[in-house]
Amino acid sequence: MSVVTISSSIPVLLPLLCSTPIPSSRSVLHHRIRNIHFNTSCVLPLESNNQSYLTRHPLGVAANIYPTGLRLTPTGLCCCSSSSGAMPLQAPTTSLSPPLPQDSLLYSRAFWVSKSLIAWNVEAGNGPCYLYASVTADLFVADNDIQGYDSKIELQGGDIGLPQCVIEKFPHIRHYKAFNLPPDLDVESLLKCQLAVAIFSSDGKCSSATGLQLPGVLDDLFSYCGPLGAVFSSETISLHLWAPTAQGVHAFIYKDLSLSDPSEIVQLKGQNGVWSAKVPRDWEGYYYVYEVSVYHPSTLQIEKCIVNDPYARGLSADGQRTLLVDLDSDLFKPEGWDNLADEKPHLLSFADISIYELHIRDFSANDFTVHPELRGGYLAFTLQDSAGMLHLKRLASAGLTHVHLLPTFHFGGVDDERHKWKDVDRQLLESLPPDSDQQQAHITAIQDEDGYNWGYNPVLWGVPKGSYASDANGSCRTLEFRKMVQALNRVGLRVVLDVVYNHLHASGPFDKNSVLDKIVPGYYLRSDIDGFIEHSTCTNNTASEHFMVERLILDDLLCWAVHDKVDGFRFDLMGHIMKRTMVKAKSMLQSLSMEKNGVDGSKIYIYGEGWDFGEVAKNGRGINASQFNLSGTGIGSFNDRIRDAMHGGSPFGHPLQQGFVTGLSLEPNGHDHGDKSAAELMLAVSKDHIQVGMAANLRDFVLTSFDGQEVKGSEVLTHDGVPVAYALCPTETINYVSAHDNETLFDIVSLKTPKDISLDDRCRMNHLATSMVALSQGIPFFHAGDEMLRSKSLDRDSYNSGDWFNRLDFSYNSNNWGIGLPPREKNERNWPLIQPRLANPDFKPHKSEIVAAVESFLTFLQIRYSSPLFRLRTANAIQERVKFHNTGPSWIPGVIVMSIEDGYEGVPGLTQMDECYSFVVVIFNACPTEVLFSSPVLRARALQLHPMQLSSSDDIVKKPKYEASSGCFTVPARTSSVFVESRDA
């Protein structure tokens, strides 16, 4: 017999689960405890706090954090109560006994990949294999068998591999065996149960057992394209929740926030995996949460999970409840909102984009021209005469096109209600020495209770963060977010949102910040082959390879674009998202039209971090959105090659490793870079990497390398043999020299350069680096404050370092250098390098240096936008027009020379693009001395210094010269000079 009939009691039991205890849970728990194995040297003191989790130890061993009354301590397993201390059950001196069988139900090592197929990496042998189900989650292993089941179904097969369609969807289990399920199985009912598979030897003993991972079968049976969330009509509000494994769903309705008990409880009805109900239209403005009864593999129990709607568009403070909100209501629209799409700043091509990365709180928290109640929030952007907005207007007037806002969605780590925040005594901090460790001690003491965090702790993707609003409840957060977008658009800046779809802040059935993992446990978050959540992104990796995860991402993007009129999206750790998802997102957004959607989607640009690491590396979970995989899609990715070549080393290398801009070979800082020839070679290689980057990092761009070879960009290699270039079109490359991660540009320069060079020299290195980004092909990206010599007092990771270390000063009085040693956690090992620099007053810029830096930055922006030759739109145009000189083995070290050629109207050859200039030469001199560079191919031209540089208030910037007869250029030390040939010459 191949099938044991499923118990007819399952449908009857399902409605009772919300109130029926599991009588055998204690005995099951004790059995599970016996099956835990770990090395005692890895045991950590982990408290349960009335919760039960199955987690993965950082060192890779299995460990359980037990329900109330049990905990792991350094001495072993203890029994605890509220009235007594810990009582050790055992204090082993060696590791606990290994589990019997080895694959216990603590793991989910089998994959239910389709309606008819289970994949499992186990040898079939001669005995049978069964699928077990328990509607009350009572399964356990005892006496070489599975006990506590309601249903037992025999599986067939196990002697052949998986079909190709399964391997394509789950490449990480490509070598697993296929087990077939009976065709007439009631799969929908089974998926609401605790499930396990077990295989037996010919003598009837269970040789292996494990739980199941369900995303494959859920995608196969319950992929859904209908309405989700709260849908408003003229008469009703419809609630829709996708939860195919849930046994029951209720909506708790609250008429106002003061109520602790729900005003109404609405039972949702399930059909084909979707739970739905209709409620009156006049409930708009009420709040609700769902109660989802569902089996949770982290506790091995049926849990009642209280959870927000994953499609929430409004929230109460701290996301305690979801707001029933119609985003088309006039209540959420600033004056003139419906016309904003017609007022968007002009954007002819994505090649014209330049990006300024800014944190909402950084923008105004320290701006004393902003009313105290508005500082650090959305409405600070609406104050047209504040110091911050005047600065942004100057940038926009110089050509800047986009402001990239760090996360603005609802994230964890910052209380939404400002009166709950703790603050520091700023007068005390300002009185401390610049190299003291006391400032960081005061900041870190309250860092989880203040108003600051970068925001990469996503809880709900589709709602603006309440801590930036004047009131986190009701309509304020959405209305004020829209006012911010409107205000930035009206000063000429489009708005990019930083979206974090690669991970979530929390998981499990109890954490208040857990959402998706409470609704369909084991689906939204990516699991390893043992069934534990992957954490390579930091924590709780999401799985965009699953249909409904991808759908949620796409729906969220669509909402921000259409309802909130956002102009672009930057994807955090984009490489952990599937390429398919990113391509769909781009296609969907760019198909939006003014006629159908009220926005012009053809102007919406997307880009992100294409790093390839973790479980997704090398297409480990499908073709992911890594730098190399995205070639040809038109989706941008950050070019870390040009960043590292300019800085030296990498963010993970030695902090004193120098690069092209920071004095490598030319001004040694005492770090061991090898002998003189080795340092010179490193400098030459860095120059090649930068030149490839300046040609938009195009993989087919041909240039002459440092050793005189004609090579493509993809043939120039990094130190570990990876091609430098990966892009097929210029808008696939985001060139940058600093971002919110790691040290600021000024801090990098101050750390890597010799301690005895002058402050003016360091400032000019800062100018040089920003100019190289500004004048590169591709899309330039700038971290807010780089143009003001911004410092974070050498903090390498300021995500939770408070306003103190993240301050921006748009009055230009201070760049924030020397405000104490940076926080100990991420920086202590470098304190010996940092302390003497912070203590030295010669490192700290004055207002005059900061103002000069701003003027330099504005000049290079204006130069970029003075000619389309700096913004070529195609790879072919760059190859035809951009040339690098001073190449090959006889190059002048520390100098990059780039020319860009235009055609002439009516003359065969290149088409004319620029009405003003026919030829451009840019020379970047990183040397500590003036250089002379001559080239026969640059003789007899009518080149003059760019008008923007000729009118500079900096005498050194005006000093460069060109001699036509010899083709000789003279450029001062640490200076970028732009020469142009006017068509009027």
C-alpha cells in the first residue's frame, strides 16, 4: 500500500487550534532537548524571556533557546522560575550526545519543491519513506520511529535525481534525490500541519528523519496575483492576506489608539491560500492587526502570531498597529500634489544623473536655522531658507540632479515618539579633548535609545518612518513625506529612496518587529540546507527567488513610485536579490505612464550594491543581481574598483594602505607597501583601474595598460584576478569615492596620508578625488558632506553613532573633525592610529578651507554639466571619443590625462554633440609637485583653461597652462585641470 489515508479529523481540528492546548508539548520538548548537540566550548548564555526559538549558533552548530523555564548557560541546561535561581540539570564536561537519529525534527533538510515532489539528500535504501503530518504539531522521534502524527503517507522513488525545472529553481540542492507523492493528496490541508519525512531501513528502523522546507510547493500551488492588503471601494474595505499555511486568521480592529482591546474581531475566510474579509468603508482611519494561527518551525508549535499587514500603508507609532488608509485620499495630499508629476525637474537621459547621498536626520538635526521641532524630520526640507536647503539649491543650480535618501521606510532601532529619546549633554562633549574616549562612551551608552540610526533594519517596507514625522500616528508621516518629495522636486532635485529588500530586522513568532515570518513561516526568509535562516546580509535574509517575495517587492516599489512620486530606487545589497526580480522591477517602473499612472516611469532610475557573496554567490540560489550578471540590463551598480584604487587597499584591508589619491609611492606614509618598484607598480595598476572607471567601467573599452598592452576593461584585473570592468553601457556604472559606509573621504585622506603634510594638501586631495568622480563617464555619486570636507572623527561605521559623529554643518563653520575617538566597537583596534591625528590641531579645517572645498565641488559639477561630452550615453560613444594619454611603461607617475573629442556639423566622422566645445582635455595630477606633460597628439590645439576654473577664487586652480606648439601642459600639485577647445576659437 502506498498511501495511508489522511485523518478525516483534520478539518474539524483546525478551527479549534486557537484555543486548544497541546497536551504532549512538555514530553515532546524533553525529547527535543535530548536531541540537541553542540560543543560545550561554543555554548553561550542565552535567555528565552518567555519565548522559544530555534536558531543557528554563529559558529555553525545547532542550539535551541528554550521556552519558558529553560535556558542555556555556560554550565549547561538549567531550569528557571520567577521565584528561584537557575538549577543546573547537567553540567557536562564534554559535548552532549549526538542526536539519534542524526537528522532530527529540529532541522528541515527535505524540500517540498512541487505538488508532487519532495527533494531530500538521503539514500533511499531498501526500506520505505513516509511523509508525516500533525495538525497539532505533536510530531517527535522515539523508538526509531515518528510519533504523534495524524497522517502518514508513503512516498515513492528516491533513486533518481531532480528534474531540471527544480534544479533551476533550487540550484543549491541540485544533487538531491526525488521522492514522489501520491497524486490525489489533499496538499492544501497538509501544508497547515507540522510536517516531517522519515526513511526506514529494511529492518523497520528509522535511519533518518527531518522537517520540510515549503517554499517550492507554496509557489507551485499558491502563487497569487490578486489583491492584497486593504483595498478601498466606494462602499467597503476589503482585507486580503496571503497565508496558505495558516490555520486561521482574525483581524483585530481598533477604533482609536487608546483602546487596549479590539473594538471588533473579524474572522477572515481562507480560499486558495488567501484570507479575506470585507469591512465597512467608514472604518477608514481605524487601526488593525492580524492574529494568525500557524505552525512555526522555529518553535515546532502552533503559534498565535499578532502581526501587522505586510501591505500596510500606514501605521501607529512604532508599528504597533496598521492604519486603514486610502493613499488617494485628499487627507494625505499636500497642496498641488496632483500636479507634481508635471513639475518634475527636467531629465533628458539617465546619463545626465548625478547623485547626492543624504540621511534625513543628518540633513537638519544640527541646523540651527531650522525650528527645533522640525530638525531631523521630513518637514525640514520644506524650509526654503534654511542653511541646508540653501546648500542643496546651490548644488542643484550647479547641475546636481538627484538626492538619495537613506532608508525612509519603517525600520527598527529608533522609537517613533521623540519624547522617549535620550540625549547627551552636548556642552559636556564639546568641552572634552578632541582625542578623548569619553565622547564615544556617552554616545554609545544611549545609542539604542536616541533618535539616530541609518535605518537598515527594515520592519515594514511600504510605510514612511514615523520618527521623521511630527506625529507618528495618523496621516502625518505620509503627508509630511510627500511634502519633502515635493519640496526637493521644486528646487530641482529628484528623489531616490534607499530600499532594503534583502533582509528584515526580525524573525520568529514573538518579536514585535517580526512581520513576514509570522504570516508564512519559512517562506519569506531564505533558509540554508538545514532549514535555518541565512544571515549573510547581517540578519534574516529574504528570498526574492520565491514568487510572493518577489511580488511583495514589486508591489512595494510600485506604490512608492505611483502614490509617493519617487524618482528612483537604490537597492541595498542588491546582489542578494535575484536578477529576474531586478529586471522585472525596471521593466515595471519604466512602463508607468502619465496617462495611466500619473507618473513618467521612463525617468525612474534604479541602481544598487551588486556585491556577490554569501549563499547567493556565483548564482548559488539562482542568477543574482551581481555586478557581472547585470551587464546589459541598464541597472546601475556601485563601482568599488575606482573607489579602492583612489583610496588604496579596500575597506577591509590595512587602514594605512595608500592609493592613487592618498600618496601611494609619491608620498609614503611609513606603511610597508613593498620596495620602491612594488609601490610604483601598485600606483600604475591603480591608474589603470581608475581609467577604466572613468570610461564608465565598460568591459569592452580599449585602452593602453601600464605595461603598454592594448587591453579591454574586462582584461584589466584586480589583485585577486577578477575583471575590473563589467558594464555594457555607461548608466550601469555608479562611480564613487565614498558613501555612508566606512570612513568619509576627508577621514580616509587624513588617515592614509603622511602625518606631516599640510592641511591644504589634504584638502586638495579631497578636491582631487571628488573631481575624478565628477568628470568620469557613468553616473557620479557623492556622499553628503564630501564637498564640505565632512568628518566623522574617523568613525568607520557610524550607523548607530548618534547625531554627534554624523553631524553635518551647512554653516560651514565645522567639518566635525576631532570630536573624540570614534565608537569603540568598530574602531578600537585603530585608536592608536587615530588618536594622534585627532589630537593634532593642524588636521582640523577652518571655515575658509570648508568654503573652498564647497566652491571646488560646485565648480566641477558646473564643468560636468557645461558639456554633454562628460555625459556620453552609449558605450560606442565613449570608445570613439574618450582617450587616455600618459599610458604605457614611460608614464609620468601620479598623472592621468583624458581627452574627449567631439565632431563637427556637416563633417564626416563623429557627430557633433556640444555646441560650445569641440575638444576637452582633463589632467588629474596627484603628485605633490607641479608636473609638465607633453603629447604630440595634443599639439596645435586651441585649448584654454575651462572658464569655470579661470574665474575661480583659488589662484592655484587658475595657474595651469597649455602651450600649443609643444602640446605641453603645466598643472600644479594635487590639482585637476580642465582644458577646452571652444568652437569660437
